[in-house]
Amino acid sequence: MESTPATAQPRFLDYDKSLACIHCGLCLSSCPTYLETGNENDSPRGRIYLMRAVQDGRLALGDTAVRHIDLCLGCRACEAVCPSGVQYGDLLEHTRDHIEKHYQRSPFQTFLRRIAIEKVFPFPERMQLALLPAKIIRALRLEKFLPRFAREALSLIPDDAVEEDLPVISPAPGGTANGRAGFISGCVMSILFGKTNAASVRLLNRAGYEVVTPPDQGCCGALYAHSGQLELARQCARHNIEVFERQNVSTIVINAAGCGSTLKEYGHLLQDDPRWAERARQFSSKVKDLTEILSLRISGFGLRISNSGPVVTYHDACHLAHPQRITKQPRELVRAMAGGNYVELPESDVCCGSAGSYNLTEPEMAERLQKRKIDNILKTGARIVVTTNPGCLLQIRAGLQKAGAQVEALHIADFLDRATKP
Ligand code: SF4
Ligand code: SF4
């Protein structure tokens, strides 16, 4: 739907940031969509060019430009390899914010994005309700009557989804030598991976932290920030900052890579809000991924190396590896248990196609990347693939099931919890 003629647009792009791109092309081979299509417009360099062309009014904010921006996973692999320090994620978020305000999407895409995703995912009670029809369809084996898109979406929902209410305070039985940590339970994590959240808290307790999980915390805002709803993301940030300020914690721990990267960027998200900028910076400075915390205590909480166990590999969740640059710590933890049975995954940091809600809005590219990831996992001969993000777990599990592969996909907290149970 071409909706806006090629005229100068209201200012949405930080021009200096976009000019940092020197067109060297070093990011191209890291970009999953470019690897799949070979089209320059589906590369970081091409997309920055498109953003600038729209901003200058040389290109209409229409189907062509929006298509290539929509196809971006927001994985930020390009940012991690850029020698010029281009802040691609920031350029993308502002461009998407502009698109959502000024471009008319099809009725189906509008329903999918504004209602099915944004009005459900960030609200655990609504997500529980939305899962009910899926469970009934599965129980009655009615999947084959669904259109392909719906079947794909259904395949992402785990059979063993468990909600688990965490206690507000989880004391550390062996003592709280390392203080009091706040825990972010997450929207998807708390509904689909309740057991993983409980395992994360147990690991923190064993590592010497008393853990507080405030029940009034809310969505981190990642879903909104990545889909071009920056003001909604800011509202989520303000709420969580207030909630955790009341808890007197020195550290705030998150076990979902996608949420972690947004929580660490609250300072940036609220930098222009004088009432919140400093509080947001303070909050973000306390946020740590679970693997950052546990790798510091690796000798203290009893990992047992087992060279006779199954072969294990590790998939880098994009938002842990690229914006947070955390690749060493999870590997140290997995190796500390798997010993000689650890194998590196080829293209471990290429997106699996999950990318937040991308596998719902862009199912075709998501499926191509899912297959690429599964082929690489199978090449390793691993029986366990470990990762750090719920979206990756759902996407990889669904892909393994489609391939009929006998490989278990585990969150790192579940993997380590098994290895450290007293
Ligand atoms: S690596 Fe950086 S500077 Fe080079 S083309 Fe990519 S975004 Fe531009
Ligand atoms: S964020 Fe990922 S998909 Fe988007 S341009 Fe960068 S590398 Fe490519």
C-alpha cells in the first residue's frame, strides 16, 4: 500500500548516526537476510541507504522501502562487526517508529501487529487465555485443518508450557554472601517457561544471592521498541524502574536475552526525559544477564564436568551476542559441565529466525533461517543445544521437531540446574 508520496518526511533519523556508515560492506556477510537473499536492499548498508532516501524524500514511504525494513530481523549482528560504530539498532527503531505512524499496513498485518501481538504477548493473563484454543486444537488433533500460517504459529507453542508463580522472596539457603538480586520474570518466560524461571532463581540462590521477584513488574517493552512503538516502550521502562527502585537491590537479573538488551538500554530510551533519564541510567547499570552473574561464581556453585555425557552445542541468541556482546560467559558455563563433549555450532551467531515476533510477521524468512539453524545443529552431532532466550528455544524446538531430530533444546538455566542439583 503506497501511502506517502516521495516528499521530505518529518525528521525521524539521526542524520549524524546514519552518516557514520562509510559503505565499507564489512557487515554484509554477518547479515542473515543478506545471506539468504543476496539482495543489497536486505543488507544493513542497503537498509541505511533506504532510511536516508526516505528521510530526504528521494523515496516514497511505500511498499518497497517498508518491505526491506520489515524483513530486517533487528538482530544487530551488523552492529557488532561494524568498524565505524554505526548504531544500526537505534536507526532501525526510529525508522520503525516513523513507519508505524505514517504508513498504512494491510488489515491483516495491522491486526497481527497491533492486536494479536501487542495486545497479548506483554500481558501474561491474556497470553494464558490465548493459549487455550491452541491447546484444544492440539488435543483434538485439528492442526491439519488450519492454514499453513496458523500451523506454523501453533508449532511454536511448547507442549509442556508451565506457568510457575515465583515467591516474592527466595532466600539463599547457604547464605547471602553476594547480596540481594532482583529478578525479571518476563512475559513469555513466566507463562511458557515457568520451570526455567524457577531454575534460574535456584541457581542464583546457590550462587549466594537472595532473590526478590516483584509481582507488580511488567513487560520490559522490547516488543514495543522493536516494532516501532517507542512511547509504549518508554511507559514499560518507567513502570519497571519504579517497581525495582522500591526493592533495594544491587543487581537486576534477567534470563531472556531479548529483554536483557532492552532493559540495559532504558538509559538510552529515556535519555531525553529529564525526570527519568538519570533513574533509567541507574536501573540499566544494575541489569545483568544470568550468565554474566553465574560465570563470576563458576567455582562456587558446584558444576560437575561430565565427559561421558551427551555432546552439547551452544546457539548465541542475537540480543545476547550482538547488543550485549556476551558470548564468552555462557560458553564457559556450558563447557564447565560438558567438558570434552562441547562442540562449537557453525554460524552460532546467525539468527534462528525467531527475532521477537518476527516468526509471526515474516514467517517465510523465519522458516528459511530456522532450517539453516537446524541444518547447522545437526552437522555437529550434538544431542543437546543450549541457548539463552525463549524465542530461540521455541523456534529451534519447532525446527527440530519438523526435522524429526532427536536433539533436546534447553535454556542454559535448565541445563545448569540439572548439573548442580544438590
Ligand atoms: S560495516 Fe558499518 S560502515 Fe560498513 S557498510 Fe556496514 S554499517 Fe556501514
Ligand atoms: S539487524 Fe540483522 S537482519 Fe537487520 S540489517 Fe543488521 S544484521 Fe541484517
